[in-house]
Amino acid sequence: MFSDSYTRLVGYVGGGEDPADPAHVLAMQMVLQIEKVDPPNKHGLLVAAARAAVLVCLDECGEHGGPWAAGLDEWCDARIRKIARRARGKQWRDVQNLWGVTAEHDGCRARAFVPGRVGDVDQRIRKLQIGGTDVDGELPGGEEQAGDVDGLCLWLNPGVEMSVGKSAAQVGHASMLGAELFTLGQAQVWYDAGCPLDVRQADAARWARLRDAVAAGTASAVRDAGFTEVAPGSMTVIAERASTASVRGV
């Protein structure tokens, strides 16, 4: 049942100590398609990454007794981690048959995979480069409004600088946390629509309002553990429900 995946996602605790052996660290691998010719734009790539991450978590294969359930259960009971990599050409095609979901936005594609031990990552993913994920393009701000669907809006902190790969992991986490802003029935409708969402750059004034919304329980914030790029505890992305007038859609 869809409720199995929804309950796991909105109820996970996470945290805890890392295992002594780094190979036992649990992580969701994410692969961004970044071709040399006609590379993706930053906005489309981040929207695709955010959707791919939550689509994996809510997929029917992760329901009780499904093939993905054990991996998702174990990951959500541990410290949530994501690792973003880049792929092009045959590299991208080679990972499409591995357990996961590919999402697309504005011609940009990302695939998120069922979490597992770092030491067990398939060689086709392991060989992909983690760095070099930066692409051109700007994120829209709050003044740009379009679309006709109800979903999430994911706002990046204006005071934190992150690579595109790091940002992809952070918006992926934000889309997961944003599921708690929906009731079960609303989440089912959202999932059936392909988890529509947008990724935007907040300015200082909007970020202050978003922080107030987090404190009031009407928005969800990603607080990074500080393993890479940003300081521990940094609030990197805030997810809020978007009205039909302010989300770009799938």
C-alpha cells in the first residue's frame, strides 16, 4: 500500500553514529546526466534530482514486502546520506537498469537509486565521477510564477554556497522532508502526478519568512550534517507547499 512508503518517509528518525567501517555507511546514490554537448541547465537538473529522490522513496516497490523495502527501511533508520555523481553517454545508459527512478524536467535528467551500503555500490555507479557536476544557469526567484499544479517549492539558502552536485543532494532531501506537508491522501495525489515541484533561490527577506514557517511547522528544513562543503547544522534548503499559482510543475 502507498501508506507504507508514505509512513516511512514522514516518520523516519535518522541520525545515530556512523558504522566503524566506512564501507557500511548507507547512502542513496544519485546520478546527474551531464553531457559534453548540450549540457543541462542548473534549474532543470535540480528539479529532476529532487523529484527522482522522492519518487524512489514513494515507489510501490518500496511498499511492505516489496523488493526495495528493506533498503529504504534500513536507510531511513540510519543517517540520511546522498551522493551525487555525473554521467554522460554510455555511462548514463548503463545505469538505467539498476534499481531506481529517473526523473526529467526541461530536458534535464537525474536518476536516484535505492539506498544501500557504500561498499556494495554497483561498479557502473562507483566508477562515475563525484566532482565536476557544475552547470550553467540561474535558479528562478520568488517573483516568477507559473504552472497549474499543486506541489512543493524548494528554496535554497542565499547565504550558503554549494556545488550543483551538493545542491542536488540537498534538494533531494528537501523533497523527501516536504512529503510531511501533505496528508496521506494529498501525498497520493502528488505522487500520482509525478511529484511536481520547483527549485528556487530565496533572497534574504524570503529566507527569514521561510525560517519562521519552519518554526511554525508549516515548512520543512534540511539541516546538513556538514560532511562536505557546508558547516554542520547549516540550513540549506526549505520546502514549502506551493499553491497552484506558484509552482512550475513536472
